[in-house]
Amino acid sequence: MKRSGGTAGRPMGHLSIEALEAHTRASEGDHTELTLVLAELGYRKTKRALELKDLVARLHRAALSKDSGAQ
């Protein structure tokens, strides 16, 4: 079965690693945006992408604990 293709499953697939890094800095406390970045980084295997993935995972956990602590 042929799938539709495109970038529907990767809304950040068109972004460079530099753009993902900038988006991460701008979205540090937003777990929804960090989830999107984390999902995109799952497709990338360069050293730089893996390092960013580690950072985003830590920021994501912190944002989630901040949100759950505020409720």
C-alpha cells in the first residue's frame, strides 16, 4: 500500500539543525514544541542532532515537571 508521502508526519523535517537549535532556545519551557523537536530529532543521526536530542529531552522533562507542579 502506497502512503501519501510528504512531510505530514514530520512538521519540522524541512528545518536545518541550526533552525532546530534556535527553535529549542525559543521554546525552552513549552513541552508541546519540545515534543515536536524531539520527534524530529528521532530521525536525525548526526552527532550534533544527538547532542541536541539529549538537551531537548532534558528540557522536555523539566517543562513537564514544571507544568505538573503548577497544577
